[in-house]
Amino acid sequence: MTPATPGSFHAFMERARATGTLVVQPRMGFGTAERMRAGLIATKNADATTVGTVTLDSYTRVADFAAAERALREGNALNGFPIVTHGPEVTRRMLDGVRDGGFPVQVRHGSAVPGPIFDALTAAGMDATEGGPISYCLPYSRTPVNRSVHAWREASRRFAALAETGAVPHVESFGGCMLGQLCPPSLLVAITVLEGMFFAQQGIPSISLSYAQQTHPGQDEEAVRALHDIAADLLPSVSWHVVIYTYMGLYPATRPGALDLLTASARLARRTGSARLIVKTAAESSQIPSIADNVTALEAAARAAREAGRTTAVPETTGIEAEARSIIEGVLGLHDDLGRALTSAFALGYLDVPYCLHPDNAGRTRSYIADDGRLEWAATGGLPITTAGTRPKTAGLTSAELLHALSYVRDRYDAGALAHR
């Protein structure tokens, strides 16, 4: 494996993993280089071990670069940093004196066809990004899966060539965050591992695998431990770590409820030995978070992680790892080329995300929240699941039940916060 270049995202994360330090990271993005630089400096100066984020704007995500250029020219605010439109020199100047060996920066975007974004971040001297041919296709676009796979294959191979310069390119799979909520843990684990294997097949030497906090702490812990075990088996030739996302669905409206949910995600990351946490802020339910909101969240998460410590206790086993392995093995059996296997998996329903309306998604799976708060399968469609856990399946959700499921976490944490006032 290519040795890490000092100051790279990969090198920083390897040092953090070696010391058992949880790295916390925001998702902030701003349209101007001045505002983006201010956000990065505030993240760097937070009382936490942090990495920076440059989140891109929605025009850039869908390759509408003319609209991004027009917005900049007319002084209209963008909801992220237009890295392609700004060009490499603007990005380099924005990062100069901020990005260093103690503070790497990752680009986050949301594009199903990411070639220009990869080229722009590479030209600016950056070495870390995230997404994936499935996780940035189904939730955010109607791009055909085969087109997204092709685009991600080509972009990843070009990005992997950075290793020839001594850099260690890093890609984070977003696969453990499908739709943010109501996707049972076994499918989240399977998709992020499959995307990680896809990146490894394209020559990416350093990857991270994601998991989004769901509805039940014990179930989440079981899922993340399964993710670690499966990745250890299936990704032996690359460097990898696990990143946890604070809950991505409807967020608590009360500040105490929001901070309690953030704290729970930090504890999950710490208990499971995960290396990094993507935070959400107490302002999520009502407005776009400010720089100060993000710093508060970073510091709160870091404190919670320090207080939690790691645990060796084994959570209840309900079959998540067996389900995830069955799904992965079913997909791997379709073709040696992971890109072709992923495309075929959606055509056959071997991969099928509940409540996802993408045209290539079969739409035959459903999930529900059980009485104990666990997220379970109501219907598994064509998923190659041979062991469906220990919990019973039920009929699909009514519209009222779906709305209740979508607000379940928000309502529970808000109610808990109000009860302790």
C-alpha cells in the first residue's frame, strides 16, 4: 500500500485511530471562499479533534455550472461551495494556511455523476471526498444506476491515480445513510460495504464506511459492530475506518432534545470503536445552521465521546450481520465486476431500498418501527436474505403509520427533553 503523505486526510485519520480519538466533523458549506474559509477556521479552532468539510452547492451537485456561475455573478447566496465554478486557484487560496497536517479537509457533494467535482478537488490539491454510485444516485437523482456506476468508476480511477504522486486518495461511502431513515440496518451495512469494495476495485487505497444512527441504540450498536466485522473480512487490502452519522431524519425541535440525540450518536461512535462522527446541530429543525451552531455541536459531541469511553459488552444479536452478509454475498455472486454486480442487483431486486422512488429501485421492500423501537422489515421483496432475524414481519405501513415512523425519533427526544424540564 502506498505510504501516507504527511498532512493528508488518510494520515490524520490513521493517527487518530492509533490513539483511539474520535474525530468529529461538520457538514457545512458556503458559497463564497471568504465564508467557507471562516467556517473551516472555526472548525479547526473548536475544542475537539476535527476535520474540515467543504460541502458543495446544489447546482454543482447536478452539474448546472452555468446556474452556479450566474448566482456568484449576481451575488445570490448558494447553499454550498461551488468548487468547479470557483476553480482550483480560488480553492487553493481558501485552504492556504488552514488545511495542514493537523487539520485535513474533505469535500462532500451529493452528485451521481461526479467527474467534474473529482477533477476540481484534485486540481486544488485535495485528497478526500465521499459518496458512491448507489448512495449518491438513488436518494438525490433520477440518474440511471448504470450511468452513475460508470461515472463513479471513471472518476474513482482518475482519483486513485493520485497515489502515483505520493498522496493517498480517500473516499467515504455514503451507503450507510440511504434516505437517512427507515432503511433497516442490515441493508445500510450491506450497501456501504459493497460501495467500499467498489472503490477498492477501482484502486482507491483508503476508504471509510458509513452508518447513520437509527431508532434503537442497541440495534445501532449491533449493526456497527457487524459493519466492523464484515469489513475486516471483505476489505483486507485497503485501509478503512467507520464513520457514524448523527440521525439524518426529522430532527428534534427542542434544543435539549437535539443535543440529547447528538450525544447519543457520539456515545454510539465511542462504544463501537468508530473513528469519526458527522454531527448535526440544535438548529437543524428550523434553519440552516450557522458556523457557531456547528462549533457548538462539534464540542458537545467531543465531550460526550470523552465521557462515554469504549465498552467491550456484546449487544444483543438479532441477525443483522447474517442478513447483511447474505445481501452482500447475493450481490457479489452476480458478477466479478462490482459495478456490473450493483447494476444487476437493482434490476433483480437484490438491492431494494424501502420507500425510495428512484426508477431503478424495485420498491418491493418495506420497514416498520416495532414496539420496542427497533427498525424491522415488513417486506423483503427480492432481497437475498436467508436469515431474517428474530423479529416478526408485519403488513406494510399505512400513510398515518408512515408519518408516525418518520417523526418517531424527533418526537421521542423532544418528549424526553420536555419531561426533564
